[in-house]
Amino acid sequence: MAGIVEKISRAVTRRLLLTGYQASFLLLLALFSVVALISALGTYRISMQGAKNLLETRAVDVAVNIGFTLERVGLRSTMFQELLSSDQWEHLAFLALIDRDGTILLHSNQVLAGRLVYEKQVQEVLKTRRPVTSFQKLATGEEVFILYFPLNLHISPESRMPLLHPGSSPLPSALFDALRPAPRARIFCIKVALHPYTAYAITRKANIQLGLIISSIAILWILSLFFIRSWRRNYRLEAQLREQERLAVLGQMAAVLAHEIRNPLSSIKGFAQIHLEDAPDGEDGDDLREDMTLIVEETERLERLTSALLEYARSPDLRVSEFALEDFCRDLARHTGHLAETCRLEMDCDNGIVWLDREKFLQIIINLVQNACDAVRDQDNGEARVSIGRTENGISLHVRDNGPGIPDHVREKLFEPFMTTKTRGTGLGLSIVKRLCDAMGGHIEIETAEGKGTDIHIFFPEHRDMRPGPDDLYHPGPEREEMLPPGVLPPGASE
């Protein structure tokens, strides 16, 4: 027993270490992802700001140079158009010089010169004398970067231009010549529009870089999760191999124990039964019968323990057969009839033919019913109910009781070997159920609450794709003989 506890302790320790490694790995991965993402977002933000600063610097440079030019040569109607057609200013979209009252004094498109416009950016620049920037979409659908920049120009205030309305012809150049440099400075707003091609190239590279980093982080997480999943799978496989090796050793030990213990037990039980039958009447005979009865009961308990241990250690090889649920339930009622003394047992079975391992299916239900009846043994109205039904994909089994329920701390270890809350239990009944269900591909669900009973639901997929093998053809039993192919006789039979 101490060896089993030690093995369980080592298994729990390995599981905790594995969980700790996985948590540490995921934490480091999360920290790396956060740092990489913050760095990528910072680089992206710097790139976007750098692209905007590049446009602002170019636009301010253009505005300042144009301001110096206007101070030297004055206003000429074709000045902005000439600048726009120059190769040196190929990044310009358009230029406009606007007066305080919203009159367009100069424009790279001469048709717009002399018109009256109202833009809040222009009014803000003229009021605060600070530049304003924005992105705007033109009528052609192109998006441009626009700088509204204040200019102090020495132009005579008496020289004014008449307003032009849509459809009117441009002003004669004589009016522009009237706007000559004057001693007194006036504030104007120059509107510089740039094609953001260079900035778009920077932002496009920044977007690609950010996308690559985010994609790399996502791929890293996917690979890490795949690695952890593979790690867990390998750990489970190793645990299964270790469990199989342990069960193999336990099976050998159980076979020896079953052989070495059962023979003496049979002798003890046989002699006790003989003395029980030959006990004389009277007070001495009553004492002898009481002692012999106790010996018989204890030997039977030891026989059950060795049988359960042997069953748990044995490899659950499937022997699938076809059988009717009605006949199976009648057989189940005979095997559980002795439990009527401890609880009221009800059965509800569907009709039809199913493909399962009949013996293992029967053993699973008997073990569950035994546990349910043990749970309600001390209740006056204790009852257990078995429901077997067919579904589209298999067989559904419910075993319910109205007992006290299963506490949470017991539920977590319910299927562990030698786990029991009974004073005289082996702790192998539900462990055997779990092993047989896993071998048959079953899925177990438990619904329980303290004071409200327990409902154990198991779903079994039908094994229609499994046909009887050579071992099944000659397995003794009437249901096996029915499975023999036409013309094939069981061993020992004659025509």
C-alpha cells in the first residue's frame, strides 16, 4: 500500500512540475509578445509621426520660400502656375494665397483667382497666426496634405481685387501689377497642398512591418500552443505506458496472489461451511455457527477483493457481439436481484439490437448499481434506477440514486484505484468501470449534489465496424455459437 501511495505521489509531482513548466513557458511567451507588440506599436507610431513631420517640413519650406519670393518680386498672376510646373516642385498639388476677407489673390489654377472662399482653417491661421495642417480629399478623389501657413507681406492696403464669381473670366494682369510691395506689412494665408507619396511609402512600410510583427507573434503563439499540445500528448502517452507497465506488474502479482490466496481460502471456506452444517444444537452450537458464519463471510470478502484486483489488472480486450437489449436487461435483473435487500431497483430498457462487448457492458452496470445501492443503504426510501436507451450514434446509460450525493473532494478522485468511502470497500469498482469505459470508447458524465443524489451518464458508441475475430468464433457460450459462419462447427461438435 505504501508503494502505491508513493507512486501516486510521484505521478502528482510530475503533473505539478509539468503544469509549472507550461505556466512558466506561457508567461515568458506572453511577456515577450507584450514587449514585441509595444516595441512594434512604438516604431509604427514613430514612423507615422515621421511621415507627417516630413510633409510638414516640406510644406513649411515651400511656404517660407514662396513668402521670400513674393516679398522680392511682388504678386504675379502666373507665379504659382510656373512654380507648379517646375520639376523642383513636383510634389506640389496646388498653391493658393488668401487675403483676410477670404479672397483668393493667387492660385495655381488661375480660374480660381479672385474668388471668395470661407475655410475655418484659414480664419484660424489669420486669427492665431499659427500654421494648421490637415488631410483633405479633392474632387478628383485624391487625398492631399494641406498646410495653412501665415505670411506677413508688404502689400499696399489700397490695392484691392474685385471678387470673381463662378464662370467669370480671370482678372487682367494689370490688377495684379497694382499689388506692389508696400512699407506696411499685412497678414495673408498661403495654402500649400502636397502629394503624400513619400509619406505613404513610409506609412506603407510601417504597416507592413507592424503586420509582419503581429503575424510573427500569432505564428509563434500557434506553434507554441501546438508544441504544448504535443508535449501534453507525449506526457499522456508516457503516463499510459507507465500505467500499462504498472498494471502488467500488478497483473502478474494479482495472478500469483489469486492463485496462492484462493486455494487456501477455498479450503478455509469449505471447512467452515462443513462445521456450519454440522454444528450441534444448543448454546455451544449457536456460538460455533456464529463463528463459522463470520469465517465464511470474510473469506467471501477476500475472494471478491482478489477477483476485483485481478479484474482491474487484466487488459480489457474487447469481444464485440450483437445482442438484444430486452434479453440483456433480463440477464441484468438476475445478476442484481440480490441487491433488492438494500435498495429498490428499477430498470427502463429500450428495445432493439446493439453491438457492444456484452460482458463488459454488464459488468459496468453491475458495478454502478452496486455503488448506487451502497449509497442508499442507510435510507428507508433508498432507490436506484437504471435506464438504457438507444441513440442515433450509440447507447446511453443512466444510473441514478437518491442518496446523499458525492462531495467535491471525493468526486475529483472518484475513479482512482483504492479510492473508497466505505468501511469494507475495495476502492476498485469505479476504477474498473473507468477502465472498461475507456476501452469501449465510452464517455462518462457525473451530475451530483449533496443531499440530492447522483446521476452517472455514460455514452457508448456502437462498434458495428468490429466483427468477431477467430478467438470470438470459438469462445464458449450460446451467443458465440450463434456467431459462427454457416458450415462451421464449434470444437468437439459432430455433424
